[in-house]
Amino acid sequence: MLNSTRIQSSGSLQTYKRMPNIKVFGGTSHPDLAHKICQRLGIEPGKVVANKFSNGECCVEIGESVRGEDVFIVQSGCKEVNDMLMELLIMINACKIASASRVTAVIPCFPYARQDKKDKSRAPISAKLVANMLSVAGADHIITMDLHA
């Protein structure tokens, strides 16, 4: 829900909307980046706990309410790409299930970006698959900075 303020300017009444409450969560790929983004915005990082089971599966718990909030999840596609991608998908889905208004994935290095076109017959377009998985998990928007092409 947006708060609004009515301001009188040169005889006319204008309504300005304040920025809605946002939550920024960082994955395990680059926690410093998420922390620096939060410092810049003047907000506290969201509480999230990410663990791994003995068989390698990741488990993510969002530690605060995201109901009706705009959620930004910062997770890079580097280091262990598949683990980081799976953690991101689980975090997106957890926020959507918890009734977040919008979920934006902030992915500085998009995973599988090099596989963005079909260069041989029967070759997959893995970047498109990753984009589709992010969408199905519940991401409303994706912000990325490093696309291969």
C-alpha cells in the first residue's frame, strides 16, 4: 500500500507517491554486494538463512514478513553456478508464497548467459531456460548487468 502526500504547487494540488517499503535479501554468492546496496539505500538487509543438507540440497528460510512488500533478491551467477541458481529460485519462490507484492531478482552475472543462442543442431538455449525458470519461480523482474551478447 502506497502512502501519498498532497502538495500545493502554484495553485494546483498534486499528489506524489512515496517509495513503497522494500526489502533487500542477499544470497550466499555475494553477501557484501547486498550489504553495500542496503547501505546505499539506507535500509537494513533482509533476514535470510541459507543452509545445505548433507546430500547437497539447499534450504532457504526468509526470516521476516514480506507480505505486500517489493522484494529484491541479490544473487550472482558465479562460483558454484548451479547451487547459486537453485538458491535464487528457492528464495524467489519463498517470497512469492509469503505474499510479496513484487519480486525482483538482481543478478549481476547472469548464469548460462554464454549459451544464449543455438550454435549447433540439437544444442540447448540454456540462457532462455534459466530465464523461464526464474519466471516460473515467481520473479516479476530481473535486473542483470553482464549478458554475454
